[in-house]
Amino acid sequence: MMRMRRHGFLFVLMAAATPLASQRPPASSLVPAQARDTVVPLDRIVAVVGDQPITQYEVQERMIAMQQAPGFRAPTNEAEFKKLALEVANQLVDEELLVQKAHQMKVEIGDADITPTVDKQVRDIRGRFASDAEFRAELLKAGLGSPEEYRRFLVDQMRRGELQRRVIEKLRADGKIPPVNVTQAEVEEAFNRSKASLPRRPATVTFRQIVVAPKPGALARDQARAKAESLLAEIKGGADFERVAKRESADSVSREQGGDLGWARRGVMVAEFERWMFGLRPGELSPVVETVHGFHIIRVDRLNPGEVKSRHILIRPAIDTADEGRARAEADTVAKEWAAGVVFDTIARRHHDFASGEETSLLTPLPRDSMPATYQTAFTAKKAGEIVTFEIPGPFGHPKFVVAQILTMEEGGDYTLRDLKERVRQQLVDEGSYRRFLDGLRKETFVRIRLDAPVSAAPAPKP
């Protein structure tokens, strides 16, 4: 959900990530011991925006989520708690103002825009637990109800967040949120105010790479295709697709679900697979389709606008040590050609594993300690300009071979104003523009915040 309040400069560098419900602490951990006896009931109305109430429960939930943000300091006394609660209430007011503005502008979010993301998030969370019973128990413990209730909560939150994002995007495009002027003195002040809490600048590296993947030999490919053709004939002859997938598919993720891939939009699958997936009608079978992953039989189950629910059976050609040896020798050849001055793009076109989506040029400085261990080890004690060759884990237990040229190698240290000046300036411009726009909405809409006494959800007065 979009955060409209003026947040600390620390968020220039890192967004506050909120762990999911199963990791939330109890709400009482945010309330100082001496203040807990004075906390009002969670269902009180603490603010009204137009004719929409905001409850103490919503404020409490947001405060719990905020506690998970990096660098968050929980209130230690009643005064700090009330101050934070007021900030959160104002944040929720700002968000409600944007949602209401979106409705006025007839900005709509269809289910297809949010359902795939919500479904993926629910699946990811469920995957953290050993059983459905444990998943349900943890949701209840976190106060989020059943999985169905939690999913409805996510849908609502994501819809509101997307409404806010789209209305801001549209208003900015229409020139309704003009930028504010920010002085150099304001930039320096913002930086100086927050620099003590900034993390250290990480050691970074930029590089280009060519990734060489082992390829199956002709005999292995022919054998895999023949097996896929025989399975297709078996299914056309009446065999159950799901049973065959569970018995034969090499895709360990979808195999136990009978090859079920769930809902997918364009741009998720490799091109050859996607071409057939979006070209079939429900119930239709594809011919045997070859991709970088192997040979597929695809069946479409259902269609929605812009997305498809499908199943597949994957037969993967065998790769042996001889194939790996050829890939290692190919990588050595790449390194020699590169060192001899052959143009990078020319070598990449011939050898790089584009089909698997491997990147070639990583020109934005990457923190070295966030890279995979194989890269960290390979780049240790290396200098800009050096070419290194090393092995990385590949899919399905077979290694790939990387030939990389280091472009820059910067050591870590403290951030300076020079490092962050433009980012600080842009954040101040964004914050100032949003704040001015939101203050204008507050003047147009009935807004009342009362944290010290109950508030009635009275309708906005007539002009």
C-alpha cells in the first residue's frame, strides 16, 4: 500500500518490507507497559474521512506492520505511543482520501489485475508451513482468520493500494500534481538530518558476463522427443493427462498436481511455450513443443481475459558429463576470444544462454555481499578489467559456466551528499508534491481525527 506520510530519509535507500502474518509480533509489544491500561478498545472510531470511518483496530494493525520495518524504533512511553498513533491515523486518512478520489475519477481495478498476485502470495505463505492445519493455526494466531478471510483481506488491501497508485499516476500525467521547488539548502538539511542513521555504503561491483549452459547431445534430444511423442499418443488414446503427468513429468514443481501450472499472464513463460499456451482453446492439446527446458505437452484448462490456466508434461533430455565437459571447453574458448579483443556482443550472440533469461550486462552497481556465493568467491581480490571464469549451479543438477569481465570494483564506506544528492532531491520533490495535493484534498473533504475521544462517523457537511 502506498505510504503518503513524510517518512524518514532512510527510506531513500531501503523500502520498509513487512513480513507476512505468520511472523507478526503480538500487538501489545508496540504499547509501552505503562500505557497498556489506557489503550481504548480496538473497535473505536478514531477518524472520519467523508462518510468513511477509520477505526482504532486499523491503526493498531498498521502499527504492528510498521514494527517489522528495518530500523523501526518502537515507542517506549505513552507520549511516544500517542504520537505514533496520530502519525498512523493521518497516514490512513491520506490513503482513504486517495481511494475516494479514485472512485470520483472512476478509476477501477478489475479482479484480473490483482488475483494472480494475491494467489501467488497466498501460495508462497502456505509453502512456509508443513501442513494446512499449521497454516490455519498461524493465521488465527495472527488475528487474520481463515485462509479464505486472509485472501479477501489481501484482495482488499491490494485493490486499495493499486487504486492509490493509479490515481496518483493519472493525476501526475494530467499535470494535477505539479512538482514543488526544492532548494540546495533543503537537500543538505535532509541529508544531514538522516545521515547518522544511514547504513554504510556497500562494496559494489559492475560486470558483463557470458553464461554457457551444457546442451544435450543429439541422441539424448531424439530420445526425449520420442518419449514425449509416445506420451502424447497415449493421452490422445484416452489416458488421463493428470495421471500421465504424475507418472512421467520431469517438472518437480507441477508434477504432483498433475502438471498444473496455475494461472499465467503473458511474459511469464518462455516464448515457445507461451505461443502454444495462448493459442489453444480449453481442453485442447498441443503437439510436442521444444523449449530450452525440454519437450512439453501442453493442455489449456481455462481462459480469462489476459491469462490462461494450463497444465504440461515435461520430458527433459539427459545431460551427461561429456555435455558438461563440452560446455566447460566452450567457456574457456569464450575467455580466450574475449581477452584477445573479440567484441563482447559478437561472442555473446554465439555462446550466451539467452534462452534461460540469464543477464549479460549488470551495469548498475551491485552490493557484493548480496550476490550469490559463487560470484562473491570468483570476484574476491579481482580488479576492474579482469576476466574470470567460474562454475555456478544450474537447473536440474547440472552446472553452468560463467565468463565475466569486471567493469568497476568499489569499496564500501559512508554515504556522502554527492552520492545521494539527486535521490534526496527527488524524494523531497515527491513528498512535497504529494503533501500539497493531499492537503488540498483535506480542504475539499470532511476530515476529523480524534484519538483522545470517540468520533461519530457523521456525514460531510453540505456546502
